[in-house]
Amino acid sequence: MAKHSQGDTPEPTFKIDSTNWRRIEKAYGASLPPNVQESIVRATEAFLFLQSFERSAEPLAKVKVILEAHDKAATRFFHELFGGPSAVSDAGVYAHYLIENNFKASQLAAGTTGLDAFLNLLRAFHIACNSAIKQLNDPSLSPAVQKGDAWKTWISQLRAILSEDKLPVAVRKDDSNKSNGAKQSSFVPFVWELQKCLPTECRHAAQSEPALADALRKAFSR
């Protein structure tokens, strides 16, 4: 994910221009509405991020340690602000009053003010840390835990996006044998052309469309 300074709008990390969309749609044999295109781009951005994580070989245990440290820090801070004896003392109340008056309106969430806005952000951060830890602990929820999982997850998301618009996503058994003269399933050339928009190292089964068809069928059966 691209880093950006506070207040800046982050640049998209993955783009498909109109020429490439026309090429993809021609191969697929169907038009892709703007909302479907946007969903495909978002899913592909997530895939590229997870793919880079897979290649880095950073252990997931290290990620869990960081998440747990963040979660504990948020809990300690919360108790320091609202759970400790000083929070209800006269000095604590006055300290909170001074903090409240020095909050900048531009830094607060819409509809909330002062410490309430900060408390909402802290609570959301705490919940997000807990959800992320649960995701790491549950292989069925974790987006990528082994080499190749990021690609399989991406393919699954592409199928879900297209299926929602009732667009074809099937791959037949004979798609891996183009010499039989049968018309190939449209999902195979769709992924084939879409992968051309990816960095070379992120393409899967890129040696031929039959090889890709075989990889897709295996991904479907996981």
C-alpha cells in the first residue's frame, strides 16, 4: 500500500486504462459496468499487496506480535484516560477539560467533539486490532498464509464480483486442451488478459492459456 501524508488523498496503486479494459472485455465477451471495473481494481490492489507480503517471507507470528502490542497499548491508554483513579479526581477532570478545549475541530470526526471523538477512534482501533488477530488465528479468514494463497483469494474475489452481476465465471474441464476445437470458457481469457496488466512476477500460470485454465480449476476446487 502506498504511504501518504495526513490529509493527502492516496494515489491508486493499480490502474487499468480504457484501452486495456476494451481488450479485457473483448476477450471476456461481455461488457463490464463501471462498478464491476472498480471492484476488480480494488480486488487486484489487495492481491498485489498480499503477493508482496508472500514474497517478503515475513512470518505471520511477527505480525501477530505487532497487533497484540498495538492492542495492549490502546487498552492501557484507554484505562489511563478513563479507568484510573486520577480520571475521576478533580485534577483529572480539569486535565480532561484542558484537553477538550485544545482539540482542533478539523481533527475531529464528523458529528462528535473533543474527547468523545477521540474515544470513538480509540475504540475503533481497539476493535480493528482484535479483528485482525482473530483473522490471523483463523486460516479460513486469513487472506494469505501460504505461497499461492493470495492468487487463489484474488481469483475467488473476481468470481464473486462477476457472479454478483450474473456474468460467467465457469471453467470447463476441457479448457486446458484447446486442441479439441471446443470454445474456451470466457473466464479463462478474462483472467489471462487481466493478468497482462500485472507485474510479470505476479502472473500465475502465465506460460499459456491452457495452463492458466488448469490452475483456475485447481483454485476452484480448493
